[in-house]
Amino acid sequence: MSKAPQNLAIEPARPEQVPLVVSFIRKLAEYEKLAHEVVADEALMHEALFGSRPAAEVVLAWLDGNPVGFAVFFTNFSTFAGRPGIYLEDLFVEPQARGQGIGRALLRHLAKLALSRGCARFEWAVLDWNTPSIAFYESLGARPMDDWTVYRLSGPALEDLAK
């Protein structure tokens, strides 16, 4: 088990750090082979994170004062538990910083935040082909929700249903 370096800091992102957040989003999209799907820009992310109705939060990981990773998350809700949860949308650590416990430290930070906020659970999705991440998550005790299939409406299908 990798222990986080002592010179690691995890802090909430600030409005002036939106360009850094967007750069991490693009790097994650490259890794996931989904760069062609990124339409988020600094203006959209600034509004989503710091606008009148924030939709998500971001924490940044800093190693020796250099940005090395991030996590984007938001609150969801379990009607069965009657309590909120945290959904991790994105987690990324720079390739040169991997294997040092930074990903684990980011997840630990969010787990503590979930407990402090009275959340019933902390969950996320992972691409089926991403075996390194799957192995990492399972090493933490996370288990796949095999009985569930994610569905999505977007683009024209979402617009058609909304008519």
C-alpha cells in the first residue's frame, strides 16, 4: 500500500485555478481515449464550479507545490438510505506522479468528506477496459455494482424526450 508523500497537499480548487482544472480534464480524456468528446472550456467550468448554482466541486493535489492530480465530485442522493452520497466524476493523477499514493490520498480525502457530510456512500464508474484503475479501486475495498447498467440521454435524444 502506497503511503502519500508528506509533501502532498489536497485543497479545494479556487476560481482562478479553473484553467488548471480544464487541463486535467483534457489529460484525463486523452488517457480514456475520449478527447474528441470534451467540449468543456474555462467559461463553462467556471460557471459549473463557482457560478450561482455550483454543480460540482474539485479538489487539487499538489506535490512540492506542483499540481499533480484532481478529483471532480458532486452530491447525489439515496432514497433508500434517505441520505446524500458523493459521486466521483473524475479522478486523474499525472503519469509521472503515479504510484506514490496520490490517487489513494485523493480518494481518502473524499471518503472523509463523505463521512463528515453524513453521506451513506461514495461511488463512481470506471471504464471496463481500465484494468489498472479497477485493480486499484478493488484494492481499496470498492466493489463493482454488477447488477446495474448505466443509461444516458444526451444530444438529440435528450432534446427529443424534453419536447
